[in-house]
Amino acid sequence: MRRKSFEGMTCPIARSLERVGEWWSILILRDAFLGATRFEQFQKSLDIAPNMLTRRLAALVEAGLLERRRYSERPPRDEYVLTERGRDFRPVLWSLLAWGNKHFAPEGPSVVIVDGETGAVADPVLVDRATGRPLTSPPFRTRRLRPATQETADV
């Protein structure tokens, strides 16, 4: 059964979920950030069925988050590397990690973010790029803008 597509929605969250909303996709991206590039590495780490992994990798390539690069002609073998769009997903993963540690790890965190220079544990927060202020409410909130017109969407 095919799930509903969010492709036509103007909501940026829905459009993002269209690309990464399937849980295997997020775990594949997590492993790519941890250095996995080859099919076998993803399969071993995730214990995922080969046909599902093939579909998820193809979808991530199509969405522009991963790039497929041939590293062997005989036999033909590809590796999957993060694109700029894929690398921009890191703060989303780190936010999920921090949220999961806070709410779903009663035994304590099993993975943390650390400062690469000092080793100190980091506590990620979202901040406004212009002011450096943490994005908390109040005073920050979302506001719906008028839906994009067809002409605007095609530009």
C-alpha cells in the first residue's frame, strides 16, 4: 500500500518529510554522518533487508541528500556520500538525538554530542542566525505566510 505523498503541499515540514520521513532514511543519514558509504556497511549497521535498503538509498539519491559514486567497475559497486543538502541535515539529527536523550533515555544517554577540541558534552539549541537568541517561545513562534502561487513555485 502506497502512502500519501506530501510533494504538493506548501508546508516545509511536509515537504521535508516527503524526503526523509521514513525512519530508515533518517537512520541511513545517521550512518552516513558516522562514515558509512557502502551498501554493505549500511546493511550491517542497520540489519535492513537488501531490497528496502536499495529503495531507501535510491530515494535519498533522488532527493539530493546522497550522491551515488562508482568505486568499482568489476564488479560494479557504488558508494553513497552526503551532498551539501545531506550535510545540512546534521542539525536535524542532533536535535533528534538531544530530544531522544531528554525524553526517551531513562537509563541515561547512550550517545552525546561533544566538542571535538575539548571533549565537553554539548547541549544543542536552535538560535536565530541574525540575533543569536535561542528560538524559544515566547517570543518566537511560527507564522503561516500566504501559500506560494503557481508562478512563484516555478521560479
